[in-house]
Amino acid sequence: MSIAGTQDYQKQSSIVRRADGSLSFANVTRLALVLPPELTSAIFAFCLPESEFVEPDPSAAPLLLLRVCRRWRDIALSTPALWASLHINLEWFYGCKAVDVLFCDWISRSGRMPLSIKIFDDYGVAEGTSLDESQLERVLRMLGRHSAQWQNIRFSVYAEHLLCLFPVDGKFPRLRNFSVESTGDTYVGWKPLPGYPPRILRDAHTLREINLAVVPWPDLQFPWQSLEVYTADNMSMFDCLNVLRDGISIMRCSFSLMPRLPQKITPLPPITSLRDLTLIEAMCDSAARHCLMPILENLTLPSLKHLALKFQSPSSDLRLIETAPFVSFVTRSSLQLESLTVCLMPASDRDFLRCLESVPSLINLQLQLDDHTSAFLNRLTSDSRFLPGLKTLHVANFSTSEFNAPYSEEMLAMMSSRWNPPEGSSKLEVFRFTHGGTQVLTTALESHSTYSSLQAEGMELVFEGFDSWVSRPESWWMDDD
């Protein structure tokens, strides 16, 4: 199959890739096949960065394509798909002139394409510079005028800027992913800022995923029948249960819960759509009781496969929680959990182990422990009926008080027994331990003959001190400061 085209001598600047991976120009004059604009446009789309949101960069597409030759420039400017994704770093609005022209032109070139927009402030600005509010407002208002094209949205801006982004008469017929975080002093005494709440999102019938962090508008309305993922911060127990009641199609939820005045709570009927639930205590002190167990007390989730419970670090002025609601929740829901994450559960050893006993179907387990490590390891070693299907285990313990020789022996005994289980139990294939001590513990374990033998036989073992884990690429645990 041949492609029709014309031939002509052209003075061009070809894009070449250097040895270090960067792109540069090489001037050439050659007899070149001139491809049809439609085909050239399609090829240009493959030149875009692989990132979800494209940040303007003169050395990368699409801006780079404008500098090769006049013909490429004309084709690139008339290809809306090249301009349908944009990452706006607010750093650009600190001291840069005419940056609003760059972003507004970019948005205009997108035509009627669905838009993926990220606005983010990395706070990495030089001292003495201030945010150019007039330029930023012009860009935000233009984005608001294109709300009918929004598809994948991730905004992290000051609360007052949200009012520029959401036009009162805006429509969102293409919106699928909606993530909004308001930064700065959004709340004063827990009173939301005045302004227009985007209730019209209830008509965004293609909306599938919502992520709300410190959003200053109460009583947001959404198209509950289409939502599949819901994440929100600063929720009360009452609000959390309302979302689960109304979101009849939600499959994954994550709630960060704040203490509120007691409200009358009615248990929900069984929810069959939810597969993944994360509950996080955003705050807990002597005046505000733990709120995760009361949530479970009012839920029945027969289809749940993944559960995460993240408590605030227990302190001396807090009583230990009652874990009976967890066991009742598991029994009532007839759960067949596959993965469980528990962080800093303020319970006795007996009650903590009883919670784990109630979910024998577990395959993957992540635990952040302060006080239960020895009891947990000993139970795994001595009782093959305890978590018989466990294949992957990650334990994080940032307390240094337990790191001694007997503790290391307990860990090695557990690893050995779970690698060679009796018939009917699964083999522990992966064991990962993250600790807050020095490399002494890691070195002592890795030099042990049992460790070497298990590793040689195929068990995946990872031991890491907190110092080597500063970046936290898998920080599923709670900060324990």
C-alpha cells in the first residue's frame, strides 16, 4: 500500500536524540516526501510525552513541533489533540510575564477536544516573588468557559480560585475524573468559605471518579448512579454513611474521618457494589473517640475484597477500642477478604489477633504495629490455622524498643514455619519488614543461615530501615511522629 504525497526540496531542522536522551535540532536540506497533513497530524500525536498531563516545555512536543519548519508549525497548531492535555504549575505565575497568553493560547488550540487539566502549586518559588493574580485569574476563567470539555480534572488551588474555575452556568457533559484540593487557609473555625457550590455536577452523567480534599463547599451534589470511585477528606461518620447509601454503583471508597458532634446513625442495608474501602482517622484525642469501628458497626458489605483501617497513633490518654464491631461486621457481611491493611490499631494483643482470626481468607496483609509484633509473629509461627491462605505480608514497625536478638529469632522462626506450611495452608511467598531502627537489625537477619536458606529457596524477603525509606514510595502506613 502506497501513501500519496509530493516531493520537494526543503530546508528543515530535524529532531535528533542525543546520547544523554535529550532532543536537539540538526539543520538539513533534502528532497523530502511531504506527507498529507492528516497523516502528519496523526504521527505528531505519538510525539507527546507519556505523562497524563502535558507541562509546556520548549524541548518537548507539542511546543517543539512548532520550531521545526513552517509546515510542521501550521499542522501542529491545527491539530487539537496535541493541546488537549495541560499541566499548569502555579510556579509559572510567580515573576513570569505573559504566561497567561501561553496557557490561554494552548487551551484555545484544543478546539472541542475533551480536556485533561492539572493545576498544581509546588511552592518552589524564589523569595520575594508574589503570585500574579491577574494572569492566573484570566487563565482560570478561560478554563471555566471550557468546562463543557473537561474530562480528566485535577485542581489543587487556593479556595478563592475555585470560584473562577466553576462558572455558575457551567456544564460538564464529558467529565469522568474530578479531583479538587483547596490549599491555604480554606477553613476558619470550620466555617466554609462563601461562594458558589458546583451543584451542577449532579448533571455530569459521565462522572466516574471523585477526589475531594478540603473543599470549602458543603452539600455537593453528584450523579450517584454513575460514580465508581469516591475519595474525600474531613468527613463525619454521618456524611460517610450517606455517601455509601447514595453511591449505589461505587466500587472503591476512601474516607478520612474527622470527629464531629454525635449524630443519629441508622445502619445501612447491604451494599453489594463496594469492593474496596479505606477508613482513615484524620484526628483523634481524648475528647474525640475513635470513629472507625462505629462506621463498620453500621455497614454490611458482602462483596468487599480490600479493606484498610488506619488509626491515629495510640496515646496514653486514649482507651483501647472494642474490636467486637469488626468481628461482627465480618460475620454479618460473610466476607471473603483478599487483602487487609491495619495501621496502629489501639487494641489489646488478644483483641487484635481476634480481628485477624475472623478473616481466614486473607491473601495479602499489611500491618503497621507498635505493640503487637511479638504476639503476631508467635501466633503465625505456632498456629497454621491462623491466616492459612496468607501469601504476602508487609509489617512496618517504627518503634526501636523491641529490636533485640530474641525478636530477630521470632521473625526467623515465623519465616521458616510459613515457608514450609502443613498441607492445606498456603506458603508465605513474600515477607517485607520496614522498621525505624538502624541497619543493625537488617544486617543481623540477612547474615543468618535461615534467612539465606529461605532466600535461596525462592522466598522474597525485604528488610529496610526507615533511613533507607525516606522517599516512601509505598507509604501505606500512617505517620507515627
